Amino acid sequence: MANPTTNYAFAMPTNTDLVKDLPADFEIFGQAVDTKIKDLNPETTAGDISYRGSTANAKTRLAIGTAGQVLKVNSGATAPEWGTVSSGLTLLTNAAFTTVSSYSLPNSTFSSTYTNYLIVLDITAFSANNTFIARMRSSGSDYTGNQYLNQRISGFGATIEASSGATNTSIDIGADVNSNTNYQLRLELYKPNANVKKWFLSQQWFYDSAGNNRHQLNAGRIDQSTQYDSLSIIPSTGTMTGRIFCYGYAA
């Protein structure tokens, strides 16, 4: 049998081999092909992938990652690997709620994995004119102390109003909201899970109780170094129905 030196070096029958030798020759060739095909498909579990390793014509198995991971290149830029997203927005949780008196994100939504967080809230119905607030949360309990600092700028038509408070017990996210219309919130939290003071920025759109189309901006600080892992949205009265999304992102 001939022994090629290219590619996989399979032993191949040639036209000079004796006829009686061909069955054995083809058996040797077939076994070599079967072994090599298996080498080219090293996956063992559903979802595994394979890639070319450092050895020519050899494949390496990469086991399937876990939920939420993305395929990345390792630090040496020599092989793929699974890992978490280190930049951009990552959806961490979302939920719909119906006629609730408050809604809290799941415990451990905020963690050391991400630096900052974006919360998008759409309240489609609520039972009474309202003032909406948010409170930081740790291990299943809301922080109700007076270390929330708020600055509000609110506009409707050609009118601009401003107010502030230095010893509030919550984050101000919308005052005098008309119950006959939707309410939309975009809230950014900076370092809620770090051992430092926290900052927030929020933007709200709603109709007020007088029927004005109102755009409101809020900013402030929470003068606590507690490592918070969640947040509660609370109407001042009645119930609310809607949907919430929380995204994490690195600084």
C-alpha cells in the first residue's frame, strides 16, 4: 500500500497491489478514515462545538456554556471560550405584573458582575392618581431611611418647574400622575452593588392630574454604602399594572 504524506496520511491501495490483498487493504483504509472522522467530531454533549487546536488537522472540543454566556476569544487570543458580556447592555430580568401595590426586582438582580443598571418601566394602568417612588433593596428589604437626595426638573407646555430634597425616604420618579394614561420610566442606577454612595438619573413621561403632557427629569444620590441587590417600584396609593425590564452594563 502507498503511504501519502499529505493531509491525514491514509494508507491507500494502489494499482500495483495484488488482488488478494485489496480486501485487507480497504479494511485498513476504512478503519483509518473512521478514526479520523471521530477525531474531527470530538463533541460529546448537545450544544458542544469544536475548533482547530494547535495541532494541524486536529479538533478540540469546547463544552457548551451556561445560560446568558457569549462566545469570546481567550486572553491569549489562541482559542474561543464562553464568558459573560463585559460591555453593552445585558437583559437580566423582565416581568409583567397585574394590579399590585408594589413590585420588587428579584433578589440579587444587582451584583458585582455589572457596574451600572438600566431599568425601563411601562405602567399601563393604575387605580388612582399617583406619586411613584423607588427604593433601594437589600436581602429582601427596602431601605426606607432618609438618605435619598432628589433634584427634579419638570416641564409641560412652556412651563418649567424645579424642586429638590436632601432627606427624602425614596427616589422621586413621578409626582401627580393621572390615572387615565400610561406612565413610562427610564431609570439608571450607578454602582448600586458597590460599597460606595450611589447615584441615579431618571426620565419620566406622563399626563398629570390637570391633563398636562409632562416630561420630568430626576437626579440624585443615596448616601449609603450598603451593597443593594434589588429595587422596588411603589405607587403612593392603589395598584398598578405593567411591565419592567432591567439591564446590566459595565462602566
